[in-house]
Amino acid sequence: MHNTEKIIKNNWKDKLVKFSKINTGRVASIESDSSIIIHNMPFGNIVYDPIFKENIIKINMGIERNEITHTILNPIVIIKTKNKKDIDISMEIINSDGDAFFIYFND
């Protein structure tokens, strides 16, 4: 059984920092509408910075010289899923156009 948590927008920055610290280095993929955007790369971090009101989320994948950043514009919902051992298995981010982006951990 999986445990899902919808993250309240006021908590996005802090929750994403914690999510990044826990999951950095784990092999992950990013998908959207069944399309693979990034496949099997080490997860770097995920950042939301409301201070500048850009209203974007950046997902950084890879290590050293092999890094890729995926940007999601106008996010409105973040849902985190953990397994029964309380380990993150995915994160879903939905933008204002209704597009869903998923980070899946492959381990």
C-alpha cells in the first residue's frame, strides 16, 4: 500500500529541500503523459523559489558534467508518494495547463 501526500503550496520550498536531501543520487526518470523526458539518471534536486515569483520548479538530474535541468512552468499541485517502508517512490507535479510530470525512482 502506498501513502500519498498533497503538499500545501506554502510548504513547497521546505518540503522540496527535504525531498532533495533524502533522494539525491538515487536513479530516477521524469515522465509526462507517458513520454520519457529524462531516463535513468541520478536525481540531483528539485527547487521552487517563490521569492522572485517566477512560479517555476526546476528538477536537476545527473552528476558533474552530465547534468540536465527540466523546468516546469506554473506548477499548481505537488503530490508525493511513499511505499509502505516510508521511502519516496514518486512525485507528481501538475501545472496550470493540467499537464502532469512525474519523477519516478527506479530502485
